[in-house]
Amino acid sequence: MNTKCEAEKRIHEFLNSENGTMVLSGTHMFKKHKLILNILAKKCENLKILFRVNSLQNTDNRDFLGFKANTGKAYKLGKNELYIDSMNAKSWGKTPNDFDIIIFYPAGSLYKRKSAEVKNNLEDIFKIKNANKIIFVTCQEGKYSDISYLKEYDDIFHVEYDSEEDDIEYHKRVLEDKFIYNFKK
């Protein structure tokens, strides 16, 4: 079972490993990105983190970040600095290029892998921004969230965080549409 406890262990394993890229998926729709941010806030210090979102307009939603984010501003995340930008390339110039960790959420926004916007984002994340770790966090698990092609960029450390122990009915509904990622091929 992909419980919160198991997901936390695997995330710590990734953070302490030589692996460079992780995908956090699972049926817990709005809790996966909060889990990784919480772990970084409580267990890490002196990191410079970029949180790239699909649109800054969504950040004030309580299921997202809960506040209206601005690019170019360093926010406190525990004892770390958190910068926020979006898939819109115009926002990238306001954030630094050197980061310890880049988090991309929701990763399903990258499913149109051949679009110029997605290619530009992946080029920026993997080649222009200097980051030790890159974390892609899914939101929904349907057919439009297929990001398994990311293995073309790097080996993928895959962590799943499911809602089965918290809300079995919700978990079952999400499983009906869940895309099964295959990062091992």
C-alpha cells in the first residue's frame, strides 16, 4: 500500500540519494505537493527551491498553495527559500537559475509533450536552471497525465502516495481513471 508513511520514507530516500529526478504520483489528488513541501520545510535547511506551477492564478486556492504567489519573490519554507514561477516563460526571468530543488506541479500540464510550451519548460528545467534535484508532482491520474516520457531526460525515481488509508471511496474513484506510470522500462 502506498501510504503517507511509505511515501515519506521514499521521498527521504530520494532526497538522500544520487538520483536526480523523481515523480510523485498517486490517488491523493491535492495532498502530494503539500507532502513534499512539508517534508522540505520540516527536514531541510538552507535550500533554494523553485516551485513551478501551471498558472500563478491558481496559487491562492486552498488546495494549491493558499496564497497569491508572485514571481521574483523569495518566500520562507521552513529554513529554506522558495521561489515560484509558472509555465509561462515570461515569469522565468524573475527567478534565479541556481536551485537545490525544482518542483513542477501539476506534472499533468506536461502531457502535451510535443507542444512548444512543454518543450521549453523541460529545456528550462533540465538544461538552463541548475538544480540538484527535480521533482514532478502529479495532480490527477487520468490518461491526460501521462508523463512517463520524462524517462527520456533522466532515470526516474518513482514514489506513489495513495488515499486508500484516508478515504477508500475516493481512492477507488480515482483508480478508475488512474494512468499506470511505467518508469522502469
